[in-house]
Amino acid sequence: MTSDIIVLGDLYEDLYYESNFYEEHAKLLTSKILNFIKYNPDDLNKNLLEKIVLKGFSDNQIQNNGRCYFKRGGNGSSISEIFTRSGIPTKLVSIIRREGEWMVEELAKIGVDTTNIIRSNEILPIRIIVTSNNGTKILLKPNLPNKWTFNEKTLEDYEFHQSKLIFCASNSNIFIEILEKGSKLGLITALSIEDENFNSYEQFGRILNSRHDILFLKIKDVNAMVKEELFVEQIDTKYRNYAKIRVFMSGKNGTVIRTDKLNLHFPSLVEENEIDLLSLAECFQGGFLIKFLELINNKELLNELLTNKNVENLKTILVKCEEFAVYLTNFKNLHHYLPNRKDLEKFIMNFEK
């Protein structure tokens, strides 16, 4: 099967718990702290506060009632579904435990090329997610791709040559290795950075050997990685050597897109839904790349647009990519499902009226 886009990303079995766990703990801890301050106003310190919090957790009931269910998850799953539903032939490269075959079947029904999903015989952990009115929290995230060794049969050269863009949604060493190979074979390359994949900025720099085409960064993730609060200009100074186009996402503070010649700022037009924050960044990245590939479908054209004489043309294209990404993200937020291209175009037309 020919695929325009290769996605390198995670495919998880997500076990969701819907519970009032956080709200009940917040009430209990608040009560204990207030009572302590009331009777011991001068004795509160860091060590005592830590003991009160720990006592609050141990005093809470062991069992929390709530509904639970399994759901297909992971950035590789979401991104490949976004591309496929938009009509772009997409191949997902990932790894699952053999008991997760149901997820492969779901993706295949959607139309994702799943021939490069590896089945592992190991007992692999399931990602556990707790949702409540207070938000969504991942309690356990397995790091499966680090258990996987790359070999030439994972992706044959002809599979790269049949594709136009390769997107690394998860930054494990194995995925970066495949991304680097795609770059050498002339594909447009894109990657996204998540703070939990790196202990430091220096660690990130050591695994990248090329300057790629597009880099997506969430400001809060980058600040967590460098262990300080930085402005976009400071962050860009650190990361400009890793990508020609840098997309900085900061939620309510909007988006900044920078190249060596452009500095574009877009106010936030996305209505944030705290329950669905896990997928907002993936929707934005997917929407951006859909429009990008539609307007720039080969590496030669991209390199031409990055020259001085084509700055305004590239600016026009990047504005359209950001706009399309916002539309897709808002559709998902409003309707709680990923649209096909026809539904999204209808949504955009109604929005523009």
C-alpha cells in the first residue's frame, strides 16, 4: 500500500477511569490543612505540610467508585487517524503487545496502513488514565519503543520512496533513527517534542543528527525540559538548529511560527476543554501538516520556499496551515470526534459565514 505520510508514534491500550478521586482528595486535604492552621498557626512548615498531605491520602477510602473502559490511544494512533480521515494515505509505525490486536483492527478499518506495527511477546504495561471534572491525568505511560530494535525490515527503502512526509510524534531513539533515514532519502521531515522523553535539552541534542524541516514544541514542555521559564525568543535560540520551521504552541497564549526569515504570532482561537487536553496538540499538529502537505508536497519545493526571494509566499502558506489546524482542533473540541475532510470543509464554511 502506497502512503503519502509515515507516522512514527505510540499506540497504547488506554484504561480510563472516570472518578471523583481528585475532587474528594482536594476536599479532604484542604480540611486537614485548615484544621491544623486553626489550632497550630505558628507550627506549619514544609515537613509538617508534607506529612499532612500524605496522611490525607492514607485516610481516604481505598476504593473509589467510577466507570472504567478501554480505548485506543497514543499519539501515533491519533495522528494517523487524523491524516487518514482527511483522505491522506497514511502508514503507522509502532509497537503493541499481542493482546492489543484489537487496536490494529480498528485502525485498519479506518484505512490506516498497519503493516509496520510490530507485535511484542513481552508483557507490556497499559497506560492508565483518570478523568474527572477537574481534568485528565495519565498515571502510567509505558515507553514501549525503547524495547524495540531497528532493523532494515522495519521499513524497506521503497516504503520511504513511496512517501512524501515522515512525522515523528514520539521521540524514542528508534523513531528518531527512522526519521533520520527518511531525511537522508529526501522526505519532508517533521517531529514533535514532549518533555517526558528527555531529562535535559542536552539529551535531546545528542540524538538528532540532522536539521529537520518542521519542529512542534509545546512551551510548557520545553520549559520543563530546560528547567526554567523561557520566552519564545530564548527557546528558539536553543532549537533553531534542529528545524527550519519551528511551531511553538502555548495554548491560551496562542502560537508562534518561526523560520530563519519569519516570526509569525497567532492569537489563540482554540477553546480549551480540560477533559480533552490530551488530544488538542495532536489535532493541531495533524491539521497543520495536512494543509502543509497539500501546499508543499515535496522537499525541493520546500527548500525553494525557504529562500529569501520566496519569504512572502512561505508566509502565506504557513498562515493557511495554522488556520486549518485551528479549525480541525475546534471541530474535535466541539463535536468530540475526528472529522473526514468533507465534514471539516463544511464546518469551515459555516464558521466563515
